[in-house]
Amino acid sequence: MTRARCLRSFLVLALTVGLLTGCGHGGADQEATATPEPIPTTALTLADVPGATTQAAYRGIRVEVLCNSLENSVRFAALQSDPFHTVTVEYEVGDATVHETLALGLFTKRPNLRFAGIADDIASCDGNNEEVQFWSEGPLESGRGTFHATVGLPDTLAGFTMTSTGEDGTGHHIERIYAAVTTNNGEHPGIIVLTTVSNTDQPASPAPLDLLDTALQRANAALDPTAITTDIRPHTTPHPANTTGQG
């Protein structure tokens, strides 16, 4: 009896450790030393990003803010899509880097829950001091800074800005938007994440919103005005929408 109880306790402990390892920040699709992937045909081209000199694709989100389950929402959504993980394309632009993360063609009837979770996490972290991690070809970098939710965005978008400082004093200004989209004439929901990271404490150019229209065109996608709802009803095909909703 005692031996059986010990065995059960060990199995529970092993399972718990496994779950914590798989669900921790960074996740299974993040690598400190990345292996390049093919650049998706749905991604921005090098010419689409003003000032960009290089372009490369990697697995994962690459710049991850440890705000609740914010990035996990994108990662878990990508598990229901092709190629079953997030792909980020990086563009070097002078003293900054532009990132486009794609999770398109999601096989789920309730994508609104995923995007609503992103919006809720951003709102809950507004004003907090948060950690950010950078995955690059070198060692993992991290920093901390004040997280600011971006106000005034259309319901199809959510975003934030953050200026972080690393242990070595290195600063980065991060600006990111998450766009809820559909592809295949509204049949498949998806998420496009656009991020600009400068190597200073000042915003970089181009800003994520500057690239959104072109990103939608390349992905043959439209913004999904139904995605922000927290209803758990099945996804309904939206009418085509203009990108940022700004005149």
C-alpha cells in the first residue's frame, strides 16, 4: 500500500514537472539558437519593409513579453494551424528589427476566445513592470520595463509599447500589434503579429501599423471584426473590412 502511494506520488510529480516545462514562458517552439526556416509566401517581402536590408524566418515568437499568457495564446492557436507552430520573419532595418509572426488558417470554431484572451492580457498588464525575452542567434537576452497598452485601436487589433532595459544596460523600445484576421474568403481565422524593436529607448520606423495594410495583402487576409467578442459561439464569416479603420 505504501509502495503504491509512493508510485502515485512520483507519477503526479513527474507529470507536473512535464506540464510546467512545456507551458513555461518560451514554450517548445522557442529556441535560444535558432535554425532558419523557409520564408512563408504569405509574409512581407524584403521590399515591403522600408529600409530593410536582410530577411530571415525562424520558429517561434522571438520577442516574448512575460505578461500572463499573452504569447501562449498565439502559440497555442498556431498548434491548430499549418505548419503547427508560429513562424516569425525578421527584417533588419538600421538600428532596429521588424518582426512579423504568422499563425494563419487556424482549424478552430472559436478563435474569438483566443483573441479576446490576448486583449484581456494586454489590458491586465497595462502599467505593470514586465519582463521581456529576446531569442536570437546568440544567447538569450532579457530585460524589464513598463508595459503600456495601446489605446484607440480598432476592435480587430490589440497592442502595446514597452521600453526595456537589460542587466547590461542595453535598452530596447518595443511596439507590437496583434491583428485578428481571416483567410480563404473568411473561412479560416488567424492572427498576424507585427513588432518593431529598436536598439534605443526611442520608437523605430516603420511602426507596426505602417506595415499592416501590406501584411494583409501578402497574406491574402482581411481583418475579422467578430474576433474581439468573448461569446463562445462558432465563428461566422465576416464581411471584408478595411485594415486599420482609420480615414
